[in-house]
Amino acid sequence: MLAVALALAGIAGCTEPAPGDRRPATTTTTTTTTTTTTTTTTTRGTTTGTTIRATYDPYAGTRPPVAAAGRVTVRTVGTPDGRTRRYRLYVPQMLPSGPVPLLVALHGGLGSAEQFAANSGYDGLAEANGFVVVYPDGIGALADGAGAQTWNGGYCCGAAARAEVDDVGFVRLVLDQLARELPLDPDRIFATGHSNGAILAYRLACELADRIAAIGVQAGSLGVDACAPRRPVSVFHLHGTADTNHPIGGGTGTGVAGVAFRPARAAVEALATADACPTPTVGSTDPTNGDLVVTTWSPCRAGTAVRLVAVTGATHAWMGGTPTSDRAAALVGTPYDRLDAGRAIWSFLAAHPRR
């Protein structure tokens, strides 16, 4: 039973935050006009940016998920290190004509392709919005899709990081295989991930930018010291202020990873620097949800953008995900239910193809 609970967690976190620890990492943001300066207090100190008065619609341009009536297949691919790696592929029943987008969806640490497909809702989003989604499996004690698997995102996590597994190379092989079989649009290949999967997605942005146009992540940050993408990559980052497993302000969390994580702001700033972005704007909000504090770097080089959305009160659990057992809630918290992470991420990715 513990393995099942952990599979729902993500290795970056494994315990429920204590009641006294539910403090927003971003505590204040002043929003007035487009010409004033805002000071945002975080666990890293204070940051400044141009304040804007604007409406943020997290689901702009997307259709809500529908029943996943498409085709699911499980594939394998051999890697140069002698491993046989596994991935789950979802192809919608009604694909649009012409080249189609592809989303690489990376499960959290100690999770699996099947677990992330069930919890993220990406199959239903793919059916409604006409994209293909592939869920690779990590490396771990169980390599049959049952869970307990991790990714080598750099300094994290688990068996994959200790063995220095080439997960970037694995994803490249998956993309090569799918490009031979499906009419993929090379300018609309995206990556998403949760927790340890988010850390690997950041690594893909740094090291596989010739293939990945944009990434959208929740609850994970940059795990490599050097990030010099060959091409600009757009970034969308969701992070809960009550996430004690991978704290939004960085540091060692309450989970089993045992590493000091980079702050969310530092991760997005690394890509904003690589993309030659301007000073960020702070304070655009969803008028129906005052929990969201949005910081945006745009316009950046080659039409890219970088966005950080801090969600007040959200835990490490996948936002909008299916509520799970009491044991899983004790590990990562109860899923925040006022935002669908998958749909918000897809809204951003779909609007940021390679240009």
C-alpha cells in the first residue's frame, strides 16, 4: 500500500505540511497601474517588477477535457546504455488534419506513466484539443509501469540521478520514434512534468531545446547548474505556496529526495535570462480566483515568454487532480481544487509554439 501512495506523491515530497507551516511563500503583491513598481515578499527576500492591472485567464484558448475515447498503446525503445525503456502513448480518436502537437508528460518521482495519465487529465484534454500525449516511464525498482520510478533531472532524483541515467537521450529517442509514425508538428512539441518530472522538463528545456518549444510544470525547479538552450524555450511554472515537499522558496523539503531545491523564481529566471527577456510584470490576476499571483517575462527572444504562477495555499499535489487516499494526502497534501493544472499548462503551451 505504501508503494501505491508514494506513486501518487512525487519524490520531491512525502509528508503532510504541519498546520503551522501553511504560510504563503509569496505574501504580498501590490497591483495598481502599469507604471508603478511592485515589491513582492517571498521566502527568498524581495523582488521587483512592473505592476500591471490585467486579467489572467488560465484556460484561454482551450476546450475543457472530454471523455478519452482515443487509442492507448504501450511501447518500448532500446537506449544506448542497454536499457529497455517504456512509454505510454495516447492518440485522440479525432485528430485534426495536418501536423499535430505532441506533449511529453513526465510523472513525478516514485510515480508512473499510468499514474500521471490518470491524475493529470491530459488524455481528456488531448481528445478535446487535438494533440498527442506521450507518458515516458522513469527508472527505479519497478520498471513495469507500476510506480516507484524516478528521473535524472540533475541533482535529483533517486536511483535515476545516482546512476546518471541519460533521460534526455531517452526522450530524444521517443521523439524520433514517434516522428517516424505520426504527423507531428516540429514547432509544437512540448514537455510537462510534476515534481521530479518537472525537474526533468527543465533539463529538457536546457539540453533538448532543438526539439522542445516550451515547457509547463508544477512543483519542480531547475536541477542542473548550467542552462544554455540552443534555442529559446517558453516556460510556464505553477507552484503552491503551501508546498512543503518542494518549497516554492527553495531549500530541503519534507519529502524523501533529501536535496536542497532551487527556488521556483530562480528556475524561471534562468530561462528568462537565456531567452533575453525584459523586466517582468507582476500582478495580473484571475478575477475569479484571488489565490493566483502571476509574474510574466515577455516578450522574449523569438516570441517566447516565461511565466510563474504562485498559487496561495496550494500543496505539492497535482492541482485539480483526483483526490486520493488519506495516506497519499498525508504525503503530499490535498489537491488544490480551484485550478486545473493540466488545462492551465496546455493553454500556455498551445499559445507558445516555436516561431
